[in-house]
Amino acid sequence: MAHRTITKRQLCERIAKKTGYTQVVTKEIIQLFLDEIIEELGRGHRMEFRDFGVFDTRLQMPRKARNPRTDEEVHVSAKVAVRFKVGKKMGDLAQS
């Protein structure tokens, strides 16, 4: 299966064509949606979209890693990582 990248602009064009809204309005709505997801995850909240998936955050504990160039041991600080778990409908479509 060949992978293809779809940009936000292309997504805006598609949605604008389907809805009849202008691309400018569509882009603003999509950007507001994405900004809300970022803000909620930044607050540590979980975002669930049925059939699409779930975004949440997890604390990654500090660990020791190794620099592959120098083979030197490096300390990696604890950090919060965003995790996405695919929803059933999206998972089924991705498998077909």
C-alpha cells in the first residue's frame, strides 16, 4: 500500500468543497478544532472521538539512554508524551 501525505490545506479544500463553505472559513474551523485538542491535552485531559480514536497523555519516566555516535550514556529526563489509540471504525478502515 502506497502512503500519501495529505496536508491541512488539501483537507481544507476537500471539506470546503463538500460543505460549500469557503476555504478560509474551513481552515479557521479546522485550526480552532486542532487548537482545542492541543489545549485540552496540555491541561492533561483525555480527548475521545467515537470511531476515530482517543488522545491522552502519559508520563514517561526518566531513563538512561545511549548516544549511538559516541556510545556515551545519556540521561533522559521525565516528560509527558501524547498517545493516540485508534478507534474501531478507523482501525477497520486502515486494515482494508
